[in-house]
Amino acid sequence: MFTNHRINPLTSTTMANMPWGLRRFQQARCLHFVTFSCHHRDPLLANAHAREVFEHTLERARRWYGFFVSGYVVMPEHVHLLISEPERAALSVALQMLKQNTAHQLCPPEGTPFWQPRYYDFNVWTDDKRVEKLRYIHRNPVKRGLVERPEDWPWSSFRHYASGIEGTVEIESQWTARKREQMGTEPRIVRQSQSPHPVAQTATRVGHPQR
């Protein structure tokens, strides 16, 4: 079980209330709170392997399309992301690639969709709203009764905010910004040596987030 005495018991995002300076990248751009679900809300991400596949695919998409991940959680039947606008494609294209590559690796029965075709997208312009969405993301497994505490769910960005631990997905946070300052580096996106699988169609945004 994950334990770390640096977790702040007063908030579910721990460091989310800290000043958000330190060479923050894309300061003029909004974040996107994005939600998309498995086909028919089936629990296709119910096992640890499937959730880990999604995390690795998200990190590859982050590097290829040039967006930053401020928070995420992988639930059994849906995903919440808090991400910046991609630098090298429309948000819909980046999300469609992410969904298609995940489905390709998890190999659903031929002809069976893995994801719902649409996604929910909410623009996050203020720091208060960013903190609100991070809390929502990190509390989701607790609210659903999957775990007792946010830190008990490994497939989210909570542990990074709690302790600065580096996981599969690089999180754009105060920890990351401080590390860059100490190393004297600027935030950057590294393009993968190989392109992702081609995108078959463009995703569309709609509706309300799934809980």
C-alpha cells in the first residue's frame, strides 16, 4: 500500500493550492477537462493491465502531439483528463489517436467498439477551476467506492501531487516545474521516433462528464 507522510489530509490534491509559477508552460492557454467512456459504459478498463496500457499510451500521445497532462484518472469504464491544448494537432485528433491506440493494444473482439465515439470537454481558464477539477479527478475512485483514499488508486495523478513521485505519465505540476528549475531546463515535448497509428475519424465533443 502506498504511504507517504507528505500527503496533506486537508485536500485531495495536496499541492494543488501551491503557487502556480516556476516557468509554467503555455500560461496564456486554457486547460481542458476531458471525459470519455468505454462502449456502453462497459468496464473494459477494469483490470490493472488495461489501465496500465492506457497510461503508457497516454504518455506516448503526450510526447507525440505536444500537450501537457495536469491530471488524470483511469476508471474501470471511463477516463478523466486535465490536459493542455496539443501543439501539433487539434485536441480531437490527439484524443482519437489515444483512444484508437489503446483499443488496438487491448484487442477487443473484431467489430466490437472499445470506446464511445464522443467525449466531454470543459475549458478550464482559472486556477480555482483547475484545483476543483483536480479534486474531482482524484476523488473519483473514492466516490465510486473502489478505494478508501485517493492514494490507494495507482492509476491517477494523485500520488505525483502528494509526493512528487514520477509515474508512467509526466505530470505538469509544481513538482515538475521545480525540478526543471533545479536542472536549469525548460519544459519541452520530445517527438517520438515513430508516428502513431493513423487516425480513422475525428472525435466529437458532447454532453456531460461521466462520474
